[in-house]
Amino acid sequence: MDEVSDDMTNRRARGLDRAFEILNFLRLKRQPLRPNEIASGIGAPRSSIYELVNLLVRQGVLEYRGDDGRVFLGRKLYFLGMAYAEQFDLMRECDKLLTHIAEETRETAQMCLLEGNKYTVAQMKEGSRPFRISSNVGDPVAIPWTASGRLLVAHMSDQEILDFIPKEDFRLPNGQWLDPAVFIAEVREASRVGYYTFDSAVETFTHCFAVPVYQAGRICVATLCLVAPREDGLKNHASYLKSLQDAAVDLSSRLGHTADEDGQGAVRAAGRG
């Protein structure tokens, strides 16, 4: 009897894992797909995907789009996301700050996070300039390609960083190889000075700014960022950086971080290798 119960529990767990795999695949593809396309994309049996898709449609988690059986993320996920955002202090507080930063600088302001072992833009407010960037909210990006990446992994030891980031992610979009040792040195320097800026490795002709948002214990849980045309970013470097830093200090204090922790955190980071 116990074996039967355990088998049923394991099957349900596998089904739940597969359901989330379907949802994440559709999120990344950003377009409606047929169940057989989903099955092929995630390497799963068609029969189980059809069964799970039908279940998710009945629950409103997926919705049919068009008359050819394509499905996409359903409105129930939107309402679940809204409920999450209402209770998550970081998301709620960031919205107003990003609006202020974008209005003050006229540039695109972002709040960025780690999702698994990738970087992602969680929130974005576009500036008033006609200049636009191609990155989408929620797209996974290799950590070494980003300014934020130097800050989001700063609480890790050198070996933890190497174990965390897939080796192939050190290959930059232009095909050049970023030496992991160079990346780690940049991580340590960014943690020491409290920001990182560079000419983007992803968005051509842009300059990226990132500053850390800390929770209690000086763990960088997010970054506030600006993406500006390269020439404007360099010309207004000091003022853009100050706008981000002022907002990040405000947000960090709301999350329980105190200024006293900055010196302690720098000592801990310097001692890691």
C-alpha cells in the first residue's frame, strides 16, 4: 500500500514539474504554441503534454489562442502575479522609484534580479527619449554580459561564482571570451565601490549603470539600472549614477539594510577567495 502511495506521489510531483516546465517554455517563447510544439521544445512525450495542457486550460492557467489549438499563458497567471506584487515589498517599492529615475534622467530605468543562474529585468520604465532598447522584461541573460551581474553575485565566494555561472556564459555576444578571473576581479571591485558601469555587451551603442539594492546582511537582492545612449551616459555619468544610488539607498533601507553593514560587508567580501 505504501509503495502504491509513494508511486502516486512521485507521479504527481513529476506532473507538477512538467506543468511548470510548460509555463516557463511559453514565457520564454512569448508566443502561442501547439501542444506538439511544446512537447518537442521541452523534450517531453506528446501524450503527457496534451494531458497537462488540457488540465491547465481547464484551470485557466493556459488559454487557447486562435482556432488551431495553440495555447498561451492565461489570465489567471496575471491575477496571481498581481497578488504576488502586492505582497512583495521590493516590487511594490521599485515601481515608484523607477518612474522617478526615468523622469529625472529621461533614460530607461530597470530593476533587475537573478532568476536561477541567469540575469533578468523584472521591472522597466522607459524614458522620454525616442531611444529604445531591445531587452524584454523576463528574458534570461547570461550574468557576465551585464553590469548588474557584477553586483548580484558579489556575496558569493570565487569558487561559488564559478560553480554558479555556466561556463559557456563567459562567451560574450560578440564571440569574445571573458576570462572568469577578470569577471571575478570586476565583481570584487564593483562590490567595493558600490556600482558598476560599462558599455553594454548586449545593447550596441549603450552605456549601462547598475547599483545594488541590499537587504539586511548586505546581500544584493536586486539592482537598479539605467540604460542610456553611450554618448549621453558618459556625458551625464555622475548625475545618472547619483540618481540611481539615492534611490537604491532609499530602497535598501526599507528592506532592512543599514549603512553600518556596508563596512562589514566589504571586509567579508575582501576575505573571500
